[in-house]
Amino acid sequence: DAKTTQPPSMDCAEGRAANLPCNHSTISGNEYVYWYRQIHSQGPQYIIHGLKNNETNEMASLIITEDRKSSTLILPHATLRDTAVYYCIDIGGTSYGKLTFGQGTILTVHP
Amino acid sequence: GAVVSQHPSWVICKSGTSVKIECRSLDFQATTMFWYRQFPKQSLMLMATSNEGSKATYEQGVEKDKFLINHASLTLSTLTVTSAHPEDSSFYICSARNQAGTGGTNVLTFGAGSRLTVL
């Protein structure tokens, strides 16, 4: 079973920031937080990952709390194409890709 | 960037027949690939880990004789659903990790998926 909890759904207006929370209160010291998303009827797509520092790339920003028990994925300017299911996964570096997906958050971006 | 190709993207077959799905890493080598299954409105479930040159590792509850996995080269893994039945109808997705990539060890590239419908 997935070890993270996420809200089942969220809405966001196009052009606004989308902030997707994730609770990973049982994360251990060597486990990272990874975010993937799945657009309808496609395979998942990697977004970003982090250990304890905040991270930013061309797709999103990842804010991890100091105690590492939760994090927030930020899409700074959401577009309609960002409508997808977003998955937060905590996983150790030695798992080598064996991901366990939870139910994720369905993000709907409205015009 | 890393690309994983799956073929076919959709297939319809009769009950009792076998169906093969291919997963190729187009611009990188992958000693390990993963196969997932996704039923409608559900999340992805890991079925098995495909290892190049050795036997696949199956998750608990997944029948290895029904879902045959072959990983004969560093760029190709195949999943064969044998004697398919309507309950095997699902979205099958593969993924691979670019071991030469600079991303984390759990940065995977996924294929677009293969939708199987068994009549």
C-alpha cells in the first residue's frame, strides 16, 4: 500500500498557481519524495523529486517541510494541459524504480 | 530526453488467445523495466520487474505463468498475456530507468500504455 496521503481532488483556475499537498508522515531518513502525474489514458510522467531541500525545475517546485512529514507540489501557472492525476511517492534510493502508486490527486484546471 | 515506446497502443482479442505487448527504450539502455496494470478509475498496480538476461520478479498475486515476461535485450521487454480472459482487460503500462541518466534512481520513463480488451 502507498505510504502517502493526498486529497482525492482539487480545482484550479487557469493561470493561477496549483498547490498540491502530500502527507508522508512515515517517511524514513533515506527516502525521497517523488512526484509523477498521469494525464488521462497516458503513462505517468516524472515531475520532480527531493530529499529535504526545496527543489525547482522547469515543470514545478517542490516544498518539503522541515520535519519532512509533508510536502507541496506547486505548478506556478497552471494550464488546461496540467489537468491530470498527480501522485506523490516516498521511496528509498535503493528501490531502483519500484514505485508504489497511491490514489493520487485529480487536479482539474478550469478556464 | 528518454523515450519509452509501447506497442500496440490498443488491442482487441478473443478469449483464450495470447497477446504480446512490447516495451522499448528508444534512446537509452535499461537493464530493468517494470510492468504495471491499471483498471478503470484505479491507480497503477505493479505487476512485475523485468530484468535483462534473467527471470522476471513478480509481485504477490500475479501469476507468472499467465503473464510471461521476456527481457532479451537492454532495450526491449515483452509482456505476453496467455489465454486471455475478459477479466484481463486492462491498461498495461511499462516503465524503464535510464541508468546512465543524471536523474534520481527512481526517475522512470513510462510508455504510453497498451489498452487490452478481451472479448
